[in-house]
Amino acid sequence: MSGPSPIIERSNGHREFLLTGEGRPPYVESRSEPFPDAASIETVLNARRNMDDWQEQYGTARTANNLAAVHICTGDLEAALAACQEAESKLVDMLQEGNPHPEPLTFAGLAMVKYNAAVLFWAAGDSENNWAYADDNRLGAHEALMEVGEDADEDVEFIRSAVMAFPALR
């Protein structure tokens, strides 16, 4: 995949780009082994979906986002869209329900998901308004980051720099 790369979030909150290479499964630079495949992530996501605890809501969104990133890298854009939508829906629900998870972190997660949706539509190419959707999601990521504020950690700044570097499409 050439162009912008999707962002994954590890369980410790550290974010980085999910990369691909010729004949190489998706990977992150900080690890020598490949990133988990879609089937493995789907197994974790299914387990998380069955947990009602509020603390698992962000984990479910993070896992759905990571699944979307893997699908983007492997070219399964329809599955990537479904995973992005699940992650976004979970994060928006958290914000609307007043989930005790820190709001700035939830907005940062939403920005990451919106950025990945922009990458997804960018990868789909300029047909059926995909680039317009990519730009709309890039702007949505920017708006979510505005809610985080200026007291952002390095992982939020990572998302902010990715959003700022995203190619202008309109």
C-alpha cells in the first residue's frame, strides 16, 4: 500500500503506523514479528463485544480500529469500513453516555478512527466520491483532536501530525 498508512493502538495506549511491504504481512516498526492477522483480532473483538463493563468499551473500539487497519493494509476495504464504523459508534456512544473513561482520550481514539477512515477512502481511490469521504473523515479527525485540547501526550501528537500530513484531496 502506498500513501498514508493506518494507525493502530497497542493496549498500553502507544500508537504507531501499521505498515506493509512487498510479500510481507502488516507490521509495526517497533516489533520484529508481524502484527496479528485479521482472524486473530476478530477473535479478541468478539470476546470484547460480550463484555458489559464500561472499562471494556474503549478496548472494544481500539480492537475494532486495529482490525480496520489490518483490513486496510490487506486491501479488504469493505471489512475495514465495517470495523471503522463499529469503532466510531462505540466511541460516540461512550461520549454520549458519559462513560467514565477520560473524555480527551476518547476523543483521541475517535480522531484515530476518523483518520483511519480517511486512509480507507483514500485507498479506495477517486470513484464514487471516495476522496470527498476521505477529506470529510480527515476533517472529522481534526475536529475530534480540537476536543482533546493542547494538553496532549505524544501519542495524541502522533495522531495530530498524521492528520496534518494527510494529502489534501479537494
